[in-house]
Amino acid sequence: MRALLPVALCLLTAPAALADTALLIANTRHDNGQSLRQADEVAALERPLTEAGFEVIVVENGTVEAMGAGLSALIAAEETERLFIALAGHVVRSQRGTWILGTEAAAPDLATVGRQGLSLDVILEVAGQVPGRAMVLVGTEPRGIETGEGLGRGLGPINAPQGVTVISGAPDDLAEFTRDAVLRPGADLAAAVEGSRNLRSHGFLSAAVPFLDPGAVVAAPVGPSVEETALWQAARELNTAGAYNAYLTRYPQGAHAAEARAALAALAVVPVDPLAEAEAVETALQLNRAARQQIQRDLTLLDYNTRGIDGIFGPGTRGAIRTWQEASGYEATGFLTARQIGRLRESAAQRAAELEEEARRQREAEEQADRAFWQAIGQGQDEPGLRSYLERFPRGLYADVARARLDDIEAARRAEAEADERDAWDAVRREDSVAAYRSYLEQYPSGLFVETARARIAEIESGVSPEAEARAAQAEAALNLGQPVRVLVEQRLAQVGLDPGRPDGVFDRQTRDAIRAYQEGRGLVPSGYLDQITVVRLLAEAIGGRLFD
């Protein structure tokens, strides 16, 4: 939360009529949900609102307690002139209401959402105390957060009090609407909303009633914010067109806008290094490690090899970016723009959905063939049929039944076997090697366990060699997967109909069989161990690319 207590104290002590009042709540980061990409656009409205004469209360990345404190400060201001409220964060709804969640919210349900979020109905009730002069903006983004029973993501029914204007849409569109229409004296708000493809109005909105009167005088600009100053200093240090353009995009009317445009004009007369400019544009995005890892995952999902998903953009990642840019019709610089990152994300999400659909169709075809073969062998009524089924479908729908019946057959034979043959067979089973089974066949060519011994020899000889298994195990260890990721892998295997055992992050024999079955079903090397492409495919299919935001 930023600038809450000083502003709140000012509002409590200053006469209410000296200034209009605004409350900005912008929750970009959430402990248990995807980060929002545009919520900070709402926090950036602090400067234009201040220049327009508003006392501004700002809550950034606030808990439900911090948001409540911000609303309390707004109530304490006892505003009677103009009231402006803008909200951006994860929004959930029931059949009767809407809540904006605090950053600590964790899978709220209908019973607990009141303790994890701020009710929009309460906010609208506060706004209703200034009818005809109150505006509430609600910014939402299609980003993921888990909800419990009785709740869904997004806006619910909005019952705006009489005389209160409510506008909903993406946070960046709402911020632009505020700067270009709300804070422009005499602006026709109804026409501005109608002219936007992405904004929706609720409640009071009249073309004849602007938010600021035509003769309103906007206060003189205050000094630049800390964020603006930092971005300007970075632009000056880089001294590239991309850096100055990044500053002007964020602060088109900023304190250093004229200097930035002058610097751009000066740079235009000298040769421009396209790669340096592209690098400056990407640098201005300030991508953190998680964002870089998501880009690497997206590239890998689209079959562009980044040589690792570590958040480090080395030669492998830069080469993958260049190849993707060239294939997508962009200049192959190896450096990304915000628009390119968005397109890459969309392409990866679409590819994840396609892979999931392919896997679903393949599973259906395999299950159909599995059931047909089981019927063809008489549903496993004899030993040859059971062994034939397991040879073709070792992890099939009826594999457990087939193995259980074969165990029963072997048990029956054991009961009939002579004591010396039974003892010999027990020793062979304990050793469980090709040599031991061949020795048994030589000693008992017509023995009771001949078929079992031959089947076990074929099974051992068709398996993965110890050397290949060791290499696969070493490759999985190099991924350095943490406990949460290993548990998520087990959960995903269970979701696609495989049985990895208890989801505890421990990869036992049952887990390895499930991994091997997943790899076989998708045309991957069936090692039973995880590699980079298996992890990316498995987790991408789990949530359509949503996990790594």
C-alpha cells in the first residue's frame, strides 16, 4: 500500500470543500493467483487526478485490511462535491454480489469471501452519498485465481445507486478513459464510453452531465513521481530511441516529456543501431525472472529450443526468439517487445490447447482399441489371451485384472507343483534375471511355470537398458525440480487418467509407470523419467499455459 496514511490524515483535518477526493486500489501481485498485467495503470492515475485537484488515496498491492483502511479514509473525508473511485485486481462474483480480492486471498468461497475481499456493493453505497458527482471504475483482466463453492471469476450483477456512474473494462482502457474524458472539463462521458469497444457503463451516465464542469480549472502539475523519475533516469543512461519512447508511452505528459521528444529528435539525425534500440525496448519492460521463464516455456511449447528454462536469456534463448520472430513476420532482433510477448503467449496457449485435444483424441482411440482387444480375447478367460493382452496393453484398462488373473493361475500351478520344482521356481523369482529363467527352462522344459518364465524373459529383454535408464535419471536430476512441481506432475498424471500413486512428490515405481505411459501416449521417449519437453507438455496440458503467468 502506498501513500495511504498521509493522505488519510490530510482528509481528516482539511475542510471537505477544498478538494475533490479519489480512491485508487491497484492490486497487481497476488499470493495465490496470477499477477495482473495492467492493474498498475490504475495506480498511475494518481498524478493526473492530483493535477486535476483531487486528494488521492492510493492502495497498491493491498491486503483486504489495507483496502478497508483506504475506504475508511475515503469515508472520513466526508466528500460532498466529486468522488472518484478506481479499482483493479482479481474480481470474483456470486449470484448477488461482487468482491475485489486482497493480495492474500486464497481460494475464497461464498462463506469466506467477505474476509478476503472488499464488497463492491459497499463501495457503491459509499459512492451513493454523492449522487450525480460520483464515479466508480472497475478494472478486470482474464487472469486465473482459484475460487471455491458459490463463486466465479469476473463481475456479478451491479446495482448502481441513483446518480452513481459505474464503468467496467480493462484497467488500461479505464485509465485512458479517465485521462482523456473523465478529467477533461465538459467532456461527454456517454459519447466516450460509446466510442470505446471495450468499456461498459452501469447506472447513471448522461451526455449532459460531465464529471468536471466546462469551466473547471485544473491545478498546476506537481513534481514527477518516484517511478517516473526512475524511468527517466534509465532512459537518460541508455540514451536510445527505444528508451525515450518507453518513457513517453508511460508518461506522455510527464515532467520530462519535452526533453524526451527533443532527445528523440537529436537521435534521429545519427545512424540508429537497430539491435541496440531493440535491446533498449526490451530492457524498458523490466522483465523479472518469472516473466522470462514464462517466455522460455512458451517458446519451448512452440518447438523453439531455448536450451533451458532458467529465466536467463543466453544464446539459446536469443536464438529461439530470433527464429520465432522470423517465422512470425517480425524483424529477427532476438529482443522482444510487449506486443510480441503477448502474441507469443497467445500462440503458446493455443498450442497447449491443441496438444491437449490431440492427447484426448489419442486417449479415446487407445481406449477404444483396448476395449475391442479385451473383447476379442474373450475378456481374459485363458492364459494365452491374458498374456497377449498385457503384451499389447501393458498399462491398459484391464491390465490390473489381467495380472491378477495370471497371479491366480500361477498360484494354482504352485499348488500343483512338486516341492523341488516349487523351491527352484521361488529361487528364480527372487533372482529375477534372464539367466535364472533360462536355467529354469533347461531344468524344467515342461514345467508348470514355463510360460511365465518365457514371458518374463521377453519383458526383461524388451525393457530400457541400464545405461539408458541411468542417462534418463541423470537428465531428470538436472532439471532440479522442486517439491511443488513434482506434486503438480503427479496431480496432472492423475487428471489424464493415469495412476501415479499418492501425490507426495516421491517418484516411486508406480509414478514411473505413469510417466512412461504418458510419454508413450504422446510419442515421447518412454523412459519413465522427466525431461524438459515432458514437463512442458504435461504442465501446459494441465492448465492451457495458465500456470506460469
